[in-house]
Amino acid sequence: MNVNQAEIRSYINQKLEEQLKEALFTWDLDQMSKRTCMSKTFLENEFLHDSRMRLLERRKAKGKRFWFYEESKQVMREIMDEW
């Protein structure tokens, strides 16, 4: 039996992404860093200071910051397309 590991890995990643979309409503800087494989400093400098991301940021005074998952992911793609 031939097993294509690349196809299996791709299928598993696709299913994981589908589950994440259903599970994540918001994400914080720690989750953003883990999921994008980018450092927190890089995210701050390249994405989070952008006015589009600031519009999506939610927090109480001096509280933890959150961003809407789907919306911020789309804005991050737009920013990366501009590089």
C-alpha cells in the first residue's frame, strides 16, 4: 500500500485549520505568535501598529489585548501582500 505522507500531512493541517476557525473567536499576542510562527516583537512592529489592526484590537484599560481571529487574519494577509 502506497502512503503519501505529504498528502496525509496536508489533509491533517486542513482539518486542524477548519477546527481552529470554529473554535477561535479571538486571539491574543501569545496565540498569534504561536500560530503565525512570528515573534511577538515582529508582530508588534509589522502588524499591530497598523491602523487596520488597531481597529480590531479590544481591551479594557491596561488589560490584555485581543483581536478578532478571522478579521485580523485577513488584515495580516493584506499587510503581507503590501510588502
